[in-house]
Amino acid sequence: MKILYVCHRFPFPPKRGGKIRPFNMIRHLSQKHQVTVCSIARSHAEAEEGAGIAPHCERFEIGKVSNPVQVLRMVARLPTTVPSSMGFFWSPELADKVNALLAAERFDLIFVHCSSVAQYVTHMHGIPKILDFGDMDSQKWLEYVRYKPFPLKLGYWLEGSKMEREERRLAPLFDLCTATTRAEWETLESYGTGVATDWFPNGVDAEFFKPDGDGYDADTISFIGRMDYYPNQECMFDFCERTWPLLLTRRPVMKLLIVGADPSPAVQKLGELPGVTVTGSVADVRPYILRSAAMVAPLNIARGTQNKILEAMAMGVPVVSSGVAAGGVDALAEEHFLVANEPAEYADAILRVVENPAERERLAQAGRQRMLSHHAWSRSMERLDVIVERCLARHRANRIHANREVIQ
């Protein structure tokens, strides 16, 4: 089967959330099918790195863009009903390449990851199409309204409202739509579009992210995530202001590692707090997680699956997560990881792990086993295969029905 796969971030190397999911889909589908990948690159370096996807697909096409131009495209959509996100991910070069492919060849399936790039293929009819929303982006923008100051919150409300309207419009233009978690799927279902829907989870490479058998520092906890991403910034500001003092009062020797690329000046300033280290970009996050007694994920804004949680649990490092971040993990609170929402709850849960080696070991083993059984990519891709077959069958049935109506 020939598949055209369109995604919003070039899916190689798979080092961040927006690239990990599509890369694993492409790699899996390419084992049985001919997959053509189409996406954008925002720099010459990203395009060069992206070429590494060649062994994992039949071929790939890149539309090159620059951030200043993309920002202008976003601004141009502000007075319209079109979400600015659509401008940020629009590339005339990529559109031309997609159209040329569709005109020259017959594809058996079009697969789109992320609603912001659905615009490249909505005009195409007669080919089965799947739209993997991943996360329902509109709800993230609307959640930002609670945390951003005026007048920024108005901008996020506008973008969230426009994006939700666009998500509702796009879904019926595809044969089947999917999401990353059951919660995201329920949001999609709540739209009542009438389109077939399903969900399949993100996985984790449990061979890459695995325990190394070495020791850990009982006084160190870590947070992992890109620090130019607002939900990560916001949760660390909140954690350091409200929870970290409680922990230091009860265990003054504790250390917090904030590990992630591109920390803003405000995030870097957190490194001036007692016991806090802001590392910036690191070549490999695994040593930082593995040496930690626990990894914290106290996100107040979270949609979909937080890959950092899956990775830590796969490495046998206990996780203390917020309730909203925990919703994207197929695991049980207390049994596989700990969940908290208020500063005192976070402090109690973290100290429960830090001060009790037996409890830490229990959570470490239970968490890794859960990742092996419920968040292995092989398991997720089995669900994807069923979804693809369901889409093809639905498309065939609709075509037969349409032909009968024409005959009658």
C-alpha cells in the first residue's frame, strides 16, 4: 500500500514530543507499506538532520520555512476566522510538493498528524484519509487563558476558539480521526461531528530508556522538559515558589535539577534558589533522570501524553505527577506512580519516595513493568493497524453506498 504521510514537524531525529509519535508511526508503517513523508523544516540544520529519516521510509519531501515569515503568516490570519496556527505551519513549497505527488501518483491512504497540517490535503477526495489530531490543540490554548495576563489571555482565547471551530470543521473531511489519549478522544467525540473516531497511545522505547543498575542520589529530584515551552515554565515557577520551600524545610539538603533546552532568563534565575540547578540543553537526559530519587511532573497545563513521564517510568525512576499530566498515562496512581495537586501533597509524595528506599524500589519496578505492558510502541502500533484497516473498510463501504445511490 502507498501511504502519503503529512506531519507538522519534520519527524527526525525523534528527540521531542511533536516528532516522537509521527516517527514511530512512519517507522512501523514502512515495514509493510511504501510511505512518503511530507513536512516542513525551519532551518537548513533541521533539514539536514531530517534527512536521517531516509532509512525509515520510501522517500521524503521537505518544505523549508523561516520563523520570521511564519510569524507574519500567523499575524495575517488574526483578522480572519482561520487559526494563526495554520499560518505557522503553512509552506507554499510543501503545498506544491504535496499537490505534485497527488497529481502524479495514486496513493492508497493519506495520513495526517496534527490538525495544523490538515490544510494540505483537505481538497483531496477519493482517497481514504486519517487525521490524527494527537492532542486537541484548541483546549490547550483555551487553558492558557487561566494563566496568561491581560491582554495576552484574549489572544489565547481567540486562537483557542478559532482552533476548536476549525477542529470541528476538519473532522468530517476525513474518513477517520484519532487522538493520543482517551481524554483527548473524549473531547473529539464531544464535538459530535459524526465522523468515526478512535485513539492510540504514545509509546516509549523501553530499550533506550531503561535502568542502568547504578545508584541514585536520595536527595536529588529532577524535572525534564524543554524550557522554552510555557507549560513547563509555568509549572516550575509554581513548584519552586510553593512546593520547594516546603521540601527544604523538611529536608534541607535536597536538590532539584531542571533539565531542558532553551531556558528563558526567568527560568535561569530559578537556579539562584537554594538547591536548584538549571542545566539548559544536555546531550542526553537519561543520566540526570537515572541519578534522581524521583522525577516530578507538576504540570498545571497538560494535554495528551507527557513523554517525560513514560521515559522516567521506563527507566525505573518513580514519578510524582500532577493530576492533569497523569491523565495521559495508562497507569494507576499509587500502584505505578504517585499523583498530587497541591504543594503539601507534592511534598508528602516526594518525601515518601526520597525517605523510603523500599517504597522507591516498589514504584520503580511497578512503573517499568507498566510501561512494558501498556506503553510499548509495539502495542500502540497494533492499535494503529486496526485503525488503518477500519478506515479503509469504512471508505470502501461509503464508496459502494455512493455507487448504489448513483445507479438508483
